[in-house]
Amino acid sequence: MKRRTFLTAASSSAIVTAASSFPLPGLVCRANAATSSDTVKIGCLFSSSGTMANIEGRLNYIARMAADEINASGGVLGKMIEPVITDPGSDWPLYAQLGKQLIQQDEVAALFGCWTSVSRKSVLPVVEQNDALLFYPLHFEGEENSKNVVYLNSPPSSSVLPAVEYLMGEEGGGAKRFFMIGSDYVWPRTINQQLKGYWKSKGIEESAWREEYVPLGFSNFQTLINQIRDFADQPGGQPIVVLTVVGNSIPDFFREFINQGISAFDVPVLGLDAVEADLEGLDTAPLVGHLNCWAYLQNAPGPKNQEFLAYWADYVTGNSVPFSSDVVIDPMVSTYDGVHLWAMAAEKAGSFDVPEVRAAFDGLGFDCPSGYNITMTGKNNYVKRGVFIGSVNESQGFDVLWQSKDTPEPLPFSPYMQG
């Protein structure tokens, strides 16, 4: 479909008639649909307020964009997709409350939502008790395999470990020592447990690493970065920082790194949750060379990505979206992929009922903007994706430093997990 044709059709769909602004935390925004018999609802559990708003709030819009695109092509099983938007307000228990409301009151066919693992863990018992489906768009710590969650992104075996292995190799600088800084919740702590198990398997002594945790929303990193400087001055080989802080803490960390004049040539940072949006407003020239790892980077090569970027830019302009038209991040693409995979599964099943949709996952494939054909199997609800390692450039983005040749098999449970 031509981009302009897509926009013309989308602008006349029922979804675009939804309220143009998102609700206050806890409230629900329902799109206007002709009748319930003409539509099928999907629920969005992404925060547009609170500490996660700048990055997570984008996913509400990308879910609506994907729905518009599908609706412009005839919908799903003859029905138009109606997104029901919520705002959990970065309040983890509220995700569960709103998820339950979406399933039981709004009777959505599927949920798309959550960023942090603590929010996903909050919703998990809700979808399991109601035999619902949550499409989760973040790479995460693994150690979970629920039939009620579609894990759209990568577990550590497919994302974190390739990046750490790269940094430890000759091409990546031969890292020997590791300073771990994370937000104090399940994802950073579990990732770091796995990393310590991995390093032990390589014969690296415990004295070669250090770990620190900060509260969610933490912003004053001066003392911790002083500690990194002291750690870097010690003998034992090349140090790196493994950064697992989330939300607004990421740009705050990088600002202090810039203030203290530490470059990637001295102490590289591997920002496991860092995305292009975290670099907005920063002078990234002093940050050139710091790394991230995701299943998508905005600078991914190929025509599919260029087409997607153009769709998003036009959608932002045509729908007064309050985010940049020229910044796209991995979880946006994963959410977009997820809406399409759900629609494909429903069409294949000939039903919106969860057991039938779930049974249809085996063999699904979708040409992702990343350039990879992402697939699902009958083994579990993990999606096979490609892997990118990105390097910060001077234009507030990440250049592709390395990418996998294919889509590695996701391993839900890490062999390196420490008790």
C-alpha cells in the first residue's frame, strides 16, 4: 500500500476518531466504534505519565498506527480493530487493575502493554487467571514462560550475552572488569545474576565486578560515577559499565558521564535499556562509542525499515502525535509487530478466542522493519528475532556496530542464572 493511500484510509477509520489526547492515570480512553458487532477491541497498557512516560507513552500511538494500517486493509475477520487506551501512570499495581478491567469489562481480544518487568509481573496473574493474552514488547530477563504472554522481544541469550561477548572480545576492546548499575527491581537484578554466572563460567573472579542499584526515577549519579572512575583506575584490565537503569534515569546518567569527562575510549557503557529516545536533547558527541543492544535500531538497513520510518513520520504529522516524527525505538517496532502477529493469528484461527489464536501462532512469520523475518513456533510464545549492537553517534542515535546473521533461537531460561 502506498504511504499516502494508507494515511487517507487510516484517517477515515473508526480508530482515528478516538480522543486525541490520552487520559489521566487510571482512566480509560475508548475509541468510537459504529457497533460492537463491527469492531474487535484490543487493550493498551502503556503509561503516558510518570517516570516511564517519555518512552512508554509512544507505544500507545504505535499500537493505534498498526491498527489503522490493518483496518485500512479490511480489518481482521471483517471487523475493525478498536484500541482501548489506558494510562497506568508508571504505577506498577495499576497495570494489573487496568488489565483486569480491560479483560473483564471491555472484553478486549488481547492486551498490548508494559515496559518494565515489574509491570509485566503485575499483569501476569491477571492474564493467567482469565486465560487472556498479553503481548509484551520489551527485551527482558527471561526466566518466565507463560502461555498467556507473547514475548515479542529477546531474552538475555539473544541480546545481552551477544553484546557482553562482543565487548569481551578483541574487536570490542577485551573487557575484563564490569561495573553494574541498575534500577532496583527484578529486571536489572536478574540480568546481573545471569551475567555473574556467565563470567564465573569464563573463569572470571568475583573481584572483577561490582554492582550497585538505585531507586526508580533516580537522577543524581555524581557519586556513583565517581565510584566508576575509582573502579576504572584499579588494575586488572579494561573496565566497562553494564547499565540497567530505566526511564528518565538513563539520560540523567549519561549527562553526568559527560559532566565528568569520561569517554567510551576510557570506560565504555553498555546501556541495556538505552534507546534513541533517551538521547533526545543530549549533546551526544561526548557519548560516541557507548553501546546498546536491541532487536531493532532506527539505523537498521533495508527498504522495510525506510518504509516504516516514513509511515511513522506521516502518522505523527497527520494525527498530532506529541512525539518526534524522526525518532523510532525498538519497543515501538515490537509493539507494531505484535499487533500484526495477533491479527495474523486471528485470521489463521478464524476466531478471536484466545485458545484458538494461541494455537495459530506456530509457523507465523512477519517481515519486521528490522529487516528480519520474525517467526513463532509451537514450542512457546517467544518470537525469534535478530540482534543488533548499536554505537552512539553524534546525531542522537545509534549506528549499527554488529548484527546477527539470522534470528537465534530464544532461550526462556538462562543456563547462567545464579540463585
